[in-house]
Amino acid sequence: MILRFIYVVKYEELDSRVKDDLPYIEEMGKFFAWWLNKNFGLHYDVGVDVLAIEKSPLRRLRFGLSDLIMHHRSKGKDNYHIYLAYFRPLISDCSAGYYTDNFGLVHWLDYLGSGSDSPAMDRKRFFAINNCAKVSHIILHEVGRRKGIAKRYNDAIHDIWTEHVSGVRDYEYYDERYRKVSKKDEREYAFATMSIPAPS
């Protein structure tokens, strides 16, 4: 099976985004290949692509979800594509993004920097909590569909996600070697996922 993370960027920001964000996205892709195999026995050939959106007088006012769905179909709708986009979907039943068969969309939040002594780790931590955790949520919807339990599994995913967002339950944190760590652990985390619901 093929899973591609597609980083959607504005053309004028392409150089800086590829330099600053793409290394993390590539590492995150490897992490999710491991995570899907370990937790669900799903084996994906994982890769990362960049989709640069150029302004054009012929294009509609706003590049959006329908454009990404067309892109997904053109690349093979049987492949699983997760788009990490600079915009959020206007319509979705899911607070973490948008999903349908073999398709996911997450609004990728920008790291603005904090001026601390360890900017590289700050960037990783920011991406882990603000982006990686949302990606895990969208992936779990696809797992439920593939396992044939989507209808009941989706409710469980959203119940647990609400607990995470409201601070009732902590995310699961992993370091760069994919070892589970505490958020307050002295080993610094690089990835975060939501808790996996038990299949009912």
C-alpha cells in the first residue's frame, strides 16, 4: 500500500518551507510507517511530495479542498494521500481536518519561532503537538475504514480527541527513536499521537 504525505505550500514560500518544514515531515512520515505497522499490522510505502500552488489569473479566487481532491484522483485514488495544507477545509465533520476514502487533509500550522536556546527542538515539539497529533487522528479514520469498523470507530476517535483537546487526556509522545516518553520526560519528544481507541 502507498501512503504519500503531500505538503501544500504557496509558491512564493516554497524555498523557506522546504528548508524549514520538510525535514520534519519526512521524519514524521517514517514515524507513521512504523506506528501503522506496530499498532495495526498495516504496511505502507511512505513518501513525501511537495505541491506548490502558484497564483494565476485563471484560477478561482481560492485554491481549496476540491482542487486537492482532483489532485488526489489524478495521482491514483487508490493511493492514500494526506495533504498538509496551509488552509483548513471550509466544510468538514472532523475538527482535526477532513477525511474520506484514501484521502486526508490537515491544516499544517506554521512554526513562528520562540527565540529559545534550542530552536530545532522547539520546532519539533510545536509540530508534534500542533500537526503530528492531528495527522494521527486523520489516519485513524482511514484505519477504521480499512478494518470495516468506521461507523462506530469514528465516534470513539472523536470522543478521545475531545478529551485531548480539552486537556482531560494527554497525547502519546515519542522520541526520535520511537520510544514512548512522557511530555515532561527529560528525553525530548519529537512526535505526538492521539490515543488509539479500542475497537468495539
